[in-house]
Amino acid sequence: MRILITGTTGYIAKRLALQLLKADHELICCVRDMNRIPDEIEEHPRCSFIKIDFLEPQENSIPKDIDVAYYLIHSMATQSKDFEDLEKQCASNFKHLVNKTNCKQVIYLSGIVNDNSLSKHLKSRFQVEETLKSNHYGLTTFRAGIIVGSGSASFEIIRDIVEKLPVMVTPKWLNTKTQPISIRDVLGYLSNAIGKSELYNKSFDIFGPEIMTYKQMLLQFAEVRGLKRYILTLPVLTPKLSSYWLYFVTSTSFQLAQALVDSMKVEVIGQKSNIGETIPVMPMTYKDAVKLAFQRIQQNSVISSWKDAVSSGVFNDQLSKYIELPRYGCFKDVRARKVEDEAFTLNQIWNIGGKNGWYSFNGLWKLRGYVDKLFGGVGLRRGRTHDDYLEPGDPLDFWRVLFADKKEKRLLLFAEMKLPGEAWLEFKIIRGKLYQSAVFRPKGVLGRLYWYMVLPFHAFVFKGMINALVKQK
């Protein structure tokens, strides 16, 4: 079948695209930025790409001859106060375009909305579901709760908490009940719903076999990891304090922490349906989902991560608009070294950050990460999505990869830390020389004061880094 996918660079869509290609479907993938096409599907012969932003009204941008479309657009981490209106607008523009095609079915992944007091994000998801309904096509909605898989927000946040804190003093929402489901099972439902007319204009809750509290999830996660953990819940932590607790303990952004706390106060218990008669998925237990996730991590085969989502508020435009270093109104620290072994230096550059650190004065990099967290930034703890390669859009500690091409011998990063301005870090090899450029475009007087305040540290931090990139041990 000819299938349209939205949210191509997102956690769910990237994995689903690979699964649909294995099933011999032809994909038309919608992306906001052509520079962020995932490497895994970019050159696939049955994959084509459309540059489209569903927040902007557009005409005739989707091929007419599509059979099925997936609506997988949603952001938990947006800073916009009117995100509900934006999500409704996005869904409305999508429906307007799809209504002009031959599409027979739209498949939407939503959240379980059975509680009487829904969070803002769950209300928004339900509103999107209502907006997507159409007389032109059949809408199939799957409503999921916590999704467990390598790279998922819930998995990585629980991992942060469990592996860092032997004793936890936690907010009372850890006693909220939920029904986690593995990413493999979610993909099973999504991929096997294609073309099944009995699922048209219906919604189904999808969930794992266990009703658990978040506290039980933490303890079972610890059990899988062979760790002994002790948890004390306090009733006095307000949602605001709970958000700060989650933000400082884990690698999540503060915006995502707020959204998660808002959602975690709500019980997410699924309602049984006859979906198993049409799609024979047998959901695995929470422990099995965690074990499977770690198998992926150990095999270095994590396809996508929640961290791949671009931090809202830092990038209000497409990444491609930042892909060239600015020339005017900037402070620069540019260094060059002769390269003896290009293959070695390129590998050093492509392995930078994450577990490998920044090759020079890692303590100062960590200190900068802690300071960033104190001011509401992402800090260093996002690490890397992949250990051995980079692609545009990847997170890299408190940077975002804008450009990564080994053939062109160039890596360009953009800072997502809290700064009174904008910052780039570029590595490129030209005619046997490595050029390392740190560029800062200040915002006002504060930006200029910031540059001169950190300037003394550049002398040894950036010098040590470029020396490590070219010098073999």
C-alpha cells in the first residue's frame, strides 16, 4: 500500500517506518526539515519525502494516490501556553489536505482518556481525535498509556531515577496507577491496523497485562537491573516542586517534566475491547518490556529516542536555517591543527560527548551542565542517541547536531543550553587541517558579559579539545 506518515523524525514514527518498509509498503514521509531525514530510511527505494509544516495552511502538498495515513504528531515538551490550539490547528490542516486525497483510513496514536480529570495534554489528544474525524476516510484511534522501550521518555526517565538513587524520597503521584505497554506491542497494533475496515471510525485502548503504580514500575525496573532500591513517598510535594524534582534527578527538560507530572497525577487504566480479535497482539509484561529494551541498548540498536525531539523554544525555525555559521556580530574562538591521520581524527570527532566526554577538562563541561540545569536548561545528561554515529537532529549532551557528514569531514553543533545568545561549535577538516570554531552571537549587554566571563576558560578547554582530536595516544 501507499502510506503517508507524519512525525517522521519522532520516536514512534521512525520505528514504524522501518517496520512498514519491511512489510513492502511504499512510504511518503512528511518532514518539516529535509536536513533531518533519518539515515535509516533516507536512501530507501520505497521511501519519498515531503517538506511540510502542518501548522501552516497548505494546498496540494500531499499526493492524491495514498491509501492510508498515520497521524503521529504530538509534543509533550512544548513551551507554548496555547499548545492545545496549536495541536488542534495542526490536526485540522492535516485533515483538510488528506480529505483531498484517495485516503481510505487515518490511524492516530492517542492517550488513554478514561479518567474524569484529564491532564492538559490528554485533553489535547482527545481534542485532536475529535478534530481528525471525517466523512471522507475512516479514523482508527489507538489510545496508549506509558510506552516502554529503549529510548522512550518513560523508560529513560525511570532509568535515570533507578540507577542514580539508591534511596528515593518521591512525590505522592508515584502511587498513581497506570498500565504500561511495550513499544513493540504499540507498533504491532499500528502496523497491523492497515486496511481493516472493521476498525474504521473506532477507538481502542491498548495496554499491557498489568495495572501498576509508578512506584511498582521503579521497583520492578530496579529488580531487572539487579539493584536494591528504597522509596519513600511524601504527600507534601506540590506539582511545581515535583516537576523540579523530576527535572534535577533525570535528563528531561523542565517543560517535559511539568507535562509528565501533570499527566502522572491521572490514572491511566485501559478499557477492554475486542481489538484482539482483529489484531492478535499479546502484550508483554512490564518486566519483559524492560528486558527487551536493554537488549536493544546492549546491541547498540536503539532506533529512536525521545531526546531526538528538538527542544521547543530554542529552535523556533527549521534546523537548516542555522546550518551556516554567522559572520557578523559574533565572538569567535577559531583554532587549527595539522591532521596526521584523518580517519583517527574523524572518529574522535564523531565519538565526542556522551560517555566519551569532551576529551579535555571534562570536569568543567560537567560543571557547565549543572549550571545549565540550575537555570532550566537541558544539562549534559541527555548524552547521545547512538554511540558510534551522528545524524542531523541528534542530541549531543547540551548540543544539537545540525550537520554531520563524514565525507565532507564536517560536524556542526548548535547549543541548546540556556544562553544570553546563540552558540555554534564546528569541526571540519580542509586540506589536511582540522579547524575547530566556537561561535557565539550575543544577545544584548548580558550576552557580551557572558562571553568575556567564559573567555579565560576557552584558552585551555578548547585548546585541549582540539589537541586530543588530532593526537593519537
